[in-house]
Amino acid sequence: MSGEQNNNPLHGITLEMILTRLVEKYGWEELGRRITIKCFTDDPSIKSSLKFLRRTPWARKKVEDLYLTQ
């Protein structure tokens, strides 16, 4: 089972960790420009963004992809 995660660069990194690091690096305004979703541009918070990203696979993928390319 552990062999399945060997090639997953996000293994062991939570969505909250990813979002926190992106906000620290870019800030909400720049993050909202890079990924245009309302939870980043309209009264953003970690809590509300996590709620949205956990329910919305396409948005979560965009956030994970940005994290991996930074």
C-alpha cells in the first residue's frame, strides 16, 4: 500500500498546508488573480476557502497544480 504513494508529490501534505503556503507566498489578492474563484477574491479566509475546495474538485486541482509549480 505504501508503494502507491511513492510518486505522489502531495503525499502527506494537507489541503490546509497547501493553501496556507500559497497565501503566505502570494497573498489573497495575487492568489485570486492566478486562480479566479470567488472564495479567493470576495472576503477570503482559510476556513471558507477550504470548505469550497473540499467540495469542488476542479478548483482543488488548480490549487494543487499551482502549489506544485511554485
